[in-house]
Amino acid sequence: MNKLTLLTLAGSLAVATPALAQQTEKLDQAALAKIKDEGLNRSKVMETAFYLTDVCGPRLANSEGLQRANEWTKKQLTSWGLVKANVEPWGTFGRGWDIEKSYVAMTAPYYHTLIGAPKAWTPSTNGTLKKQVIVVKAATEADLDKYKGQLRDKIALLEVPNPPKPSFEPDAKRYTTEELQKMTEKPAAPAANPTSDADRMATFRARAALRTKLTEMLQAEGAAAVLSTRGGSDGTFFTSNGAPYAADAKPVLPELEMAPEDQLRLIRLSEAGIPVEIELETRTRFQTQDLKGYNVVAEIPGTDKKLKSEVVMLGGHLDSWHAATGATDNAAGCAIMMEAVRIIKATGVQPRRTIRIALWGEEEQGLFGSRNYVKNHFADPATMKLLPEHEKLAAYFNLDNGAGKIRGIYAQGNEAVMPIFQQWLQPFGDLGATTVSPRNTGGTDHLSFDAVGLPGFQFIQDPLDYGTRTHHTNMDTYERLPADDLKQASVLVASFVYQAAMRDQKLPRKPLPAAKPEAQRL
Amino acid sequence: MNKLTLLTLAGSLAVATPALAQQTEKLDQAALAKIKDEGLNRSKVMETAFYLTDVCGPRLANSEGLQRANEWTKKQLTSWGLVKANVEPWGTFGRGWDIEKSYVAMTAPYYHTLIGAPKAWTPSTNGTLKKQVIVVKAATEADLDKYKGQLRDKIALLEVPNPPKPSFEPDAKRYTTEELQKMTEKPAAPAANPTSDADRMATFRARAALRTKLTEMLQAEGAAAVLSTRGGSDGTFFTSNGAPYAADAKPVLPELEMAPEDQLRLIRLSEAGIPVEIELETRTRFQTQDLKGYNVVAEIPGTDKKLKSEVVMLGGHLDSWHAATGATDNAAGCAIMMEAVRIIKATGVQPRRTIRIALWGEEEQGLFGSRNYVKNHFADPATMKLLPEHEKLAAYFNLDNGAGKIRGIYAQGNEAVMPIFQQWLQPFGDLGATTVSPRNTGGTDHLSFDAVGLPGFQFIQDPLDYGTRTHHTNMDTYERLPADDLKQASVLVASFVYQAAMRDQKLPRKPLPAAKPEAQRL
């Protein structure tokens, strides 16, 4: 439906039946124009993004960076006039971990500084190590045997998946009209192929089991440290956990994730029989005083006597990985959500429902912040016993697919909500946001709401270089945030939140799901 | 001219006049097939490239890495049966310089390792520094004044040109048929625009003068060190000289070239009034015992009594920049040239003329190795007094445009050579090499020959990611060398060198240039 059709329809339906009237959303064009003007012309989203990334720094789960971000966002939201700003514990997470020093270089056959970072939650080296390397390659558990007796006091070099090469594809892209059109269709039912699914799962499990055995052997045999890589290129490398964050986790070896080019050079030299010596110093700091995880929440109180007890929520996760400042994952989402509430406050529009922003902790470790918030406030998906607040949530909007502008929204299988979103998008076709997809999208915090039958949604964003360059890498930095994209997204989110806060009814919900005992959930 | 036309022509010209016969090149298809077979099926080019890059390491002018490469290539060429292999001094270059340690990190407002490397020929820090930063931005000399009294004991952060952002263009490309076709045309005479040329030159000079003033001020005011960047993205950064290599050069401050993302974070934090502390240690080693520069040369002796005193040369430069292993600039060219002579030896073909490979030193500092070799052996362009060897050089072939396969050759304004090259390329259309361009191409060692009227040529190579990712960066590594491209190029070079060694006449020359006193040359 285009804009003209909608207006005609709206006009002709002024005295329509309630059922039909329900299908036409009231669009307060004056309020929406104010939102657009504030968000495009007096934006603070890049300033917010700067504070979240550069000033707070990397924001690993329960790290000092995340604590800085919790405190700063609480203060900042309060300074914009939000109320009840709170760093709200969601339960027990595990140990905090921060890097105090990281230095790794090749010192023989000649000197070369290497690009790398400690894997999260790995321990310090015992001062500066200077050690020979050994390449460890194992496709099966039996392959490990040949390294027995070879590893003592050595730095183990693990293999590099997908070695880099000249790239003929651009890092960044935007969705084409055709791709967006495709998203408006329900996905074809996947061809049932239980065998290959089972095969894949078996392969995955076998690989994980092998890596566990390898880790145990390296430790048992007295290796000094491990250098590994999960991929990347050009000085970019991927980062991940190197150890459990549980307070009582068993100690592991110091392990660094390396730029593939550096790791491959070490491997090639070593395999050619040339002795390679590594100089390595990491100092990491564990924090076990406070094992709790936190979410930051703050509100714009509703103004309608009847509806202000109802809540429209919006959020993104504040935690990140540790080797960069988590700009696209997910300072962008948080900055946009914060900007959306700032815009709503600054325009002076009067939302009928209460608007609550939530900046989630510990998403990267398993959506912990949002899952536990939902459990504490709305329902536990394991029992589906509903808490009183469950009835009061009008909608939850999430943003966590990088820094690209909003091209539409996933209805997450909620067909009743689609015509509403289609109408809400009408005023923003000129900003490139047009698409309502019936599809599900996963991987982030709206799932926590969806899991208990609450209307939780994630927007469709232009991919840019999220999947190729920034997602979980050491290059997820402020440079990757195009200001125009963040401004556009802020306006779109503010408008959706505002509409959800003004609408006579809460957003339609899908049927309540059945209780899913812990073991059955992802 | 396509292959069929050529064959028809060759057949019909069996009893043609000498003048016309001259236009038809003899192609020894059996020998060329052997060259192709050896180069494509029993290639050692990647092994050679591995030794030049990973094993020898970075090969800065007069560095230990370059010394290793000189010794290794001499030994390797000898092992393949070449004779008179020699590390031949070309004259005085300047100081050797190597990195012994390089570590730089941000230690406040939080810890973060930074990606960077010392600029070439910069001195060590005095142990580990821990200093505050100051951002220094100056568009004019007057702007420098405001920093007076502010710099003592500070680490100066210089501006970042072209900050990185998501990239919508691929790093690597190959030439299209249309682009190659365009190269066969003479370039249109450039629109004369002396004003804008003069403006550009003036801007360039003003910028260089400003940087000199800035450097002097930083030193005079007692700054502790400098962090700068010349560009790059994703963990890739460009490298260059930070100081003169002359033995009597004035001391400068320690200076590192940084990944732009890291430098920009430091600048943004500092400009926001947040104190930034840097921990920095560099140890660099100067070598002043041997200030000479060297080229490596070796020969396959000619077999024809009359022609063996004549020489076909081929070469590439062995020196590189220091922050990577100079894989595409120019280990690739050297490995291909070495492979070409290996192929010729391995096939047992009997070149009539002597073939001489030269691996040049100190190209990156001004084509010094080749310019001085030409001056010592052939002629000094300042006087154009020809030495006896000038008459004996049949051709010089150069390769120094990265790791892409050969698509043709630049005739360097030598029109008489074009039909010869066109016929030499005929057997290699299936390998993608078809184009003879009348144009000049610059920037590397064939210019040294061209400058004294000798027929020096550079091949046309697919650009790949040479201009975007590897040229003078810290990511010029072995990964950037596609084996198929290097094999193809080796076959093409071997065939050209072989043809030039077999031909009845030396390659036609352009008229001798006039003597150009030093001051008039680039």
C-alpha cells in the first residue's frame, strides 16, 4: 500500500465499523515531523556512540568497561529527563575480566611485532615468556598422540581456518530493492533433510570435543601458551571466549587470538624447520567481588491516566567483545535507542504509555541480561507462569544488526502486527524504510520476549560491513558508524516507540507458547 | 593481429624481402611449450616467494633482512645452475636500520594495545615511555605557534588523512577486456593546465615545508615521541621513512606509524578532554659499518659464439618496506624473475645470448640499485657517455606491480618493438596475456634503463589489491600472492627473455636521449 492509497483509505473510513477502523492507524503527522526534525537536524547519536565506544571502551560481560558504560548511560539518560534510571541486577553472571597488558612478537628468526589479543577470561602469562613454538594440527583425537612429549614449555600454534587472500568482494553492502522485496515473502519451508542436519550437528560436536581434548592435552603436557585464530584478514581478527567465566572455572593456559597473516607466517616458518621464538606477555585481571550481571533501565512516564501503567520497551545490548570498542555490536544499537528516547523527550510529545529503555548486559554470553529481565518481570519460559507485568507490555523493539540504517522490521511471525507496521512505515519511505517481513530473525534480545509470547521485534538494517569486518572483531570501532545511518535509525525507532505508546490498543500478540523446560530451549 | 592471421602471414612470407621478414618473429613452439610445461606444472615460484618473504623477512634498504635476501638469492640462483652469481655493490647508500622491539599501547583511560610500527630510520625510545598525548593539528605555520610550551615530554598525535569507513568497493580487481583495449591506444595528450599543475606543486611543497617545521618544533619543544598515520584501514597501515638514512643525518624523535582506527581513537579521546596515556617502547638498531648498497646478479651464459657477448636482462627489486615482508612489493617480482631463469635452466633450452638476472637494492629509496647499476655498466644519464656494455644489452624486462598475472607489456613509447611483442604474446592468449600498450609506465627500475636509451620494459599486471591493500603497508604478506598468477607470470617472463635471447637482432631502441644533468632528472 502506498502513501496515497493509505490517505484515501483513512479519509473514507472516518465512519467505518470498529473492526475496519482498527485496521487504520492514527498517524500524528505533526508529532512525527517533530521527531524527524529533531533526529535528523539536532542529532546527538554520534556523541552518544563516541562515549559508548571510545570513552567507555570495550564492554565485555562484567568488565570494567561495561561498568563504566552502565554508570555513564544511567547518568546520561537521567540528564535527558528520563526517570527511574537504574543499573538493575538480573542475577548471577560470573567473573569480571579485563586486560592490563598484551604484547606478542616474533623474536626469531627475526623481530616482528604480531597483532593479537588475549582470548576472553584467559589468565596472565607468568611475566614475559620467550619460547619456541610448535605447530599443532589435529583432525582426529588420534592425531593428538604424536604431540605427546613434544609440548613442554612450548607455545602451541593452532591452525588457521580460511587463510586470507586478495578479496574481490566489497566488505560493505546495502540491501537492494529485490532483496527487500524477497523479505516480504514468507520463507519457503526448508527442505527436510534430517540426515544432513544430524551430520552437521555430529561434525560440530566432534570438533568441539576435539578442541576440548586438545586443550586438555596442551595443559597436561605443560605447554606455555597457545596462539590461535578464528579468521579475519588485513589486520582484522575475530575474538571469542578462551575460558569459562564461572567463578569456579578450572584454570586454562594463556591464549591469544591472532591476526591470520601473522599466525600463518609463524606456522609456515615452523613447518619449514626454521626455529621460531615468540616473546609474549599478557596480564589479565579477574574480578570476583561482584559476580552479578546488570541491565540499565530508564523511563519516560506515560501521560494517559489509563494507559500509563502500560509499557513500551526498546533496547539493545550494552556489552561487547573485548578486542575493540563494540561499535556496531552493539554500541550502535544502544546509541540509537538512547537517541530515540532523547528525541521523544526533546520534542515534547506526550506519549500515553510509559516508555522504558533497557540496555542489556551479557548478551554476547547468551542473551543473559534480557532473558533474566524477562524472567524477573514477565514470565519464565520454562513454566510460562505469567507475572502481572506480562499483561502490561505493549511492545519491545530491539536493534542489534550493526550500524546500517533501518529498511523495515521483522514481524517475527506475528501476522496481525504486519498491517500496523506497514502503516507506521508510510511516513518514512523517503528515508528508505519500507519493508515489513513476516519472517523471524534471531540471535539477539527480542527473542527473550518472543519466548514468553510478548511482542518483541527487531528491525531490518542495511548490512554494511557487519558480517564481513566488524562483528566480533578487533575492528569493531567508531569508524564503522555512518552518522547518516544512525540518525535515520534513531528517527525510525523513535517513531515506532511513539506510535506504540500512543495507540489505543497494545500491539497484537501471538498465541502464548507452551512452557519449555530449560533443556528444550536454546 | 590474432593467432591465425599471424600463422598465415608467417607461411606466406617464407621468401619475403628481408625488411618484411624482419617483421615476422620466429617462435620456437617446442621450446615455448617446454617453458609453459615447466612453469605451470613444476613451479617453484611459491617456494621462492616463501623464502623471500617469510624467511628473509622485511627487506628495508641496507637492513639485515635485505642482507639475508642477498645471500639467499645468490646461493639459490647458483644452486639452479646460474653462474657468476654475485652480490655486487653499486655505491654508497647509507645506514642500515632494523627493529629490535616495538610496543605501543594506550594505558589510560583504559588499556588497549595499539597497532603500529616505527617509521624507518627513527631512533629508539629511551626505555619504556609512559606519557600523556597532545593532538597537534596545523594547516599553516602560524597554527604551530599555539603548541609552543605545550609539547614538553608529551607524545604528539598527528592528524589522520582519509579516516576509514565501511568500504563498498572490493580491494582487488582484474583488468577487464575494455580496460586492456584502452591501454592499446596512445593516451590522449593531457590538457595543458600549467596553473593547476603549479598550484598542485605549490601545495605539495607547502605541505612538505609545514611538516618539516612541525618536526623541528616538536623536537625543539622537547616532545617525547610522535604517533602519525599515512592512511589504511582494518588494521592495515601505510609505512614510510621517518628520518634520512644518510650516515650523518641529524637525529629525529622516535615516531611510529599507526593503524588509523587506533590513532583516531586517541585523537577523539584527547580532543574530548579525556587524558590519554601511552606506553611506548621501540628499540631500533643502526648499522654504519657498511654503508654500501648492493644488487644481486647471476647469469645463464649464452650458447651462440657471436651473440653470447650480448645480454638479456631481467629483474625486480629485492628491497621492501619494513612493517611487512614486502610480498607484492616486490618479492613477487623477484620470485617470478628467479623462477623464469630457473625454468629456462630446467627446460634445457639453449639461449643464444647471455641471460642476466638482477635483483635490485634500494629501489624504494629512489631506484638506487638499478640507477647506479646502469651508471656503472651502461651510461650515466647526466653525461650520456656510453660505456662499452651499452651496445651489448639486448633488452631489460622488469616486474614490479604486485602479484597479479601478466596481461601484456608496456612498450614504453618504443613503437618499433610493438609488433615484436605482439607476436611474442601470441602463444599466451590462453593465459590471458594479450595486450601491448604503447604507453609509458613509471615508478620502478626499467626507468633506469630507459633513461639512457636502453630498451627497458615493465609488464602489465592485473592490479589485484596492490593499490588498495598491500603497496607499502604492514599487510604486504605472503597471503597476497596467488600461486596461479605467479606461475603464469613466470612463464610469460621466461618466454620473453628466451625470445629476446634467441632473436637474430637485439630489440630495437628508441633514439638516444640527450644528457640530463642531475638537477633536471627526477
